[in-house]
Amino acid sequence: MDPRRSVGRRGEDEAARFLRRHGFVILDRNVRSRLGEIDLVARDGETLVFVEVKTRRESEGDSPQAAVTVGKQRRLGRLAQHYLKLKRLGEAPCRFDVVAITLDDADRTKAIRHLRAAFEVAAW
């Protein structure tokens, strides 16, 4: 397996465990369409949460959340709209969270940062 894919998968597993411990219900993982992929879809109370997981080794420099660019945010917004339509969820209350995971050089989790409502998508 590609080492980047392995780090990403590890981060998604860690993020799902973290969110569950904090009361979230994981509804879907790795939702793929021609538009891209949503890492995690969860429910936090009555709110549907689209979660982007970013994992980096601490030796890589930039913080994991720095990789969630404006372009990535727009793409996630389109993916979320597609998901809502596909699942017939209509006007469900939604938000976009980012879970940023930093690993040490031995691939052990060093830090998990949960950014609730990390961004908004225009014309949502």
C-alpha cells in the first residue's frame, strides 16, 4: 500500500475513534463519487457533520489543517450537497469539521485537533 494512503487510513481510523468517544455517531466513511471523497459523515446530536481528516507526520512541517484549502472546501461543499440529495436528507442541519492528526516519526499519534465548524461553504 502507498505510504501516504496508509497514513491517511490510519488518520481516518483515529479520527473515527476520537469522534465516537466524543459522542458522535459515524454514519459513513470514504464516501466516493465522481466529485471526490468525503472522509467521514457523522451525526452530532441533530447535526449532520461532514468531516475532512488530515494526517501528517510532525517532520513534514505544515500543520495538517493547512491542507484544507479554499478549493478543497468548495469541493467538499459540492460533495455534501450530492450526499444530501443521494440520501434524501433535504434540509438537514449540517456543518463541516476538520480533524487534524499529527503523527510522530514512528507513526504514533502525537496530537488530535478537532476543528468544529472549521469552514462554511458559500451558497450552502
